[in-house]
Amino acid sequence: MWNPALNDDRLQGLTLIGEEMPLETRRCTFAGVMNKTLILVGLAFLAALFTISLSKIWLPNMLVFFGLGSIITLILGLILCFKPEWANFLAPIYALAEGSTLGIVTFLFEEAIPGIGFQALSITFCATFACLFVYRSGVIDSLIDARIAMVGLWVVMGVLICNFIYQLLVPNMEIGLFGGGALGFGLSLLLLAFYLYVLLVDFKTVSQAVRAGMPQIYEWYLGYSILLTLVLVYLEVLRILNYLSRRR
């Protein structure tokens, strides 16, 4: 699976741990994972609001705070990959740090386009619940395959590498592959569609973890994994709304 927090090796390792635990140990449930995900999203949202409210005061130091937040989320993400059992207390901290960095990004967009943050958040929530509904309906269950997501990951990485090389050769943010042209808009739409597909794969992975009898303690880890995908969805929605606003 493309999501580094929910790859096949990681899921198998957690399942083996669950098999070694006593039978009376409580097992994770799909509803439990969704509840933990909502808590983490709520913490990230509150941290983002707090950061946005103080951004004007911290404006000269925003890049410093953004850098610190990014470093903290990177370190916590690496720790969680190796110590998923620590997610019950590290995942909330990660959500707060991620929310703070997203708050700074949202503030920068809000300065140029007032209201874009609320619009992006609303679309992200609607898209998430739509994906959850589609997955639970079982209509396209046969089409949700981690191997497809992995192929998509390689394609996305190739596009991002090409974009990076293009920016080095033509250092102009407005004419990059993700600039204001029709090509950039189309690529952003494809990326958003891919991230939503990955979200469906994440839901399926959670169901597999539940059927495998994973211990309840890993609900926080699974919720953290879904949060990673939701962040990508939100950022891509921001990019698309920014493009549409500039075209008016």
C-alpha cells in the first residue's frame, strides 16, 4: 500500500502482535478507528484555528514556526512507523503539530483569498464522508486495490520529480506543472482523485485489520494513518480552489 503508515508489512506485523496477545484482549473495531480519526482531525482543526488567530502577531516568524512544526511532524511520523503502539499518546501530539503547520498554510491562502480555508475544509469533509459511504456500500469494493494505489504512487512521484526538475530549469512558480495553466489544474484534479482513492484503500485496510483481530490499542495508529491521507486531500483542495479563484 502506498500509505507508509498502512503498508502490507506493517499491517502483517501488527496482526502477528495481536495473535500473540490473550484472547480476552479487546480488539479494534471500524467504529473505534473512525472515532479516533475524528478526535485527531478535531485536534488538528483546533490547532489550526489557534495558529491562524495568532498568525498576524507571529507574521515575521511564520517560516520559523512552519519549519519547527514540519520537523516535529516528521520526527513523530518516523517514531510512529517504528513504534505504532505509542500512537495512543503520540498521535494526538502529531495531530496538534500537523494542525499548526496547516494553519500557517491556510493563513497564507486566506490572506490572498478570504474564505478559502473554510471552503477547502468543507469540501474535504464532504469528500471524506462520501468516500466512507461509497466504501461501506460495497458497490466498488472489487475496484479498491492496494496494488492500484501503489502504481498511482509511482506515477505521482514521477510527476512531482518532473515538476521539481522543471522548476529548476524554469524558476517561475506561475508556469510550473502545477502553475495557473490548464495543465496544472488538470494535474491537481488527478492528484485529488488519487488521494481520495487512497482514502478508500485506507478504509479497506482498516476493515482488514479489524477482521484480523488487531488489538484495540492500534485504533489510534490506524486513525493517524487516515489523518495522513486527509491532510493530502485538504492541501490539494486548497490548490484547486486557489486556481479557480484566480481564474474569475
